[in-house]
Amino acid sequence: MAQDARFEDAPFTDQPLRLRAETPEDLEVVSSLLQDSLARVGDIAWMPGRRRLAMVLNRFRWEDREAAERGARRYERVRTAVTFDGVSCVKARGVPPTEKDLVISVLAIGFEPGEDGAGRILLNLSGDGDLALEVECIEATLTDLTKPWEARSEKAPAHEA
């Protein structure tokens, strides 16, 4: 059974992450932190009345990878909430909303600018799935919800270049 891990003492990893993205550059940081996060389809909520899409994911702690390797310990994951506000429309491809237990993996998050700060946030998912969010501006929040725990896999996620 996996044990709860602990946040390291290094200044950038000692606290749960709480980030806000308002520019394409900010969104790139969120994308890099969410790469290889896992979520169930049932953990994605589109709230049209609030103009919000929210997700709860198991995030691989990329910011802790080097410390884990130096300390010869397992990598970590943490439960994380991500919200996108100012969303007028969500389109999904390859993400069947009725398959609540289907696990998806976030590969990257990008932004296609439109007029006056509006545009489209694209969440590229494993298995050729994606979510396209029409937004009036970039307004995303990432918040770690739990203490980290040891990842099941002894290897960090890897991708072909």
C-alpha cells in the first residue's frame, strides 16, 4: 500500500501549488504541471450557468521529480483541481460523457487567440481526445487539494521527442 509522501523542504515544493493563469505564457506553466495528469471523465464538470469547466485530477508532481531522483525515492502524485472560467462553450472529441469511469490523461494545454483577448483553450488528451473551451479570456486556476502520495509507477512518465 502506498504511503502519503511529504512536500520537500525546497522553497518551490514545500507547499501545495495554487496558481492562476491569465496569459498564454501562464497557461504554458499550467500545461507543463498538468502533463500526464490522470482524471476520470466523471471528474470533469461543465457548469454553463457559471461559465466554468472544472476538473479534479491526479497530477504527477513534475516540480518534485529531481528531488525524488536525488533522494532515491518514488515519484509523487497529488489530487489537484483545475478550473477554467469565462467559458461560453465546451466541445469534446473522444471523451464520451456517459463513460464516467473512463480514465483520461492530459498531454498538453494550449491557447488559440481570437479577438479582444478571447479565444480557445485546447486540452489535448491521450487517445486522440480533446476538449475545446471557447473563452472570453484566459482565466484558469490550479489548486492542489491533498498531500502528495507515492506514485504507483516507479518510472516518471516519458514521451517521444
